[in-house]
Amino acid sequence: MKTTLRRIGNSRGVLIPASFLKECNMTDTVEIDIVDNRIVITAVSAPRQGWFPTAVNDASELESIRIDDDAPEWEWE
């Protein structure tokens, strides 16, 4: 696809079609780099996103976890 650079203050910008943004899962924050004389724009994802999708937020849920019968008692020193 061929496009033109547009003036934005002292800088220049390129309009990126919505279909491109959607396909690349890009949001408002992106990473921009120069690689081999090319401008590379990469979607930024939240660190550790999706690691704990069913994380327990309620302490009462933790009380329902059964302790192993053969587990030794903890003693704090």
C-alpha cells in the first residue's frame, strides 16, 4: 500500500488503516524501532497478560483448599 507522510507539528505521520490495526491487535500504545533502515511499529501487550485468568481475589476461597493429610505442620522460627 502506498501512502504519504503528513505534517504533524514539526514531525511527520502516516495514517494506518483500521483494518491493519485490527489485524495486528494494536491499541493506543505501540513500540517503534528502526531496523535495517526500516521503521518497525509493534503492538505492545500488557506484561504477564493472561497468566492468571482465574486468580482468586477472595481470601475465603483460599480457606477451602484442603491441606494434604501427610503434610508436616509448619513451624515459624
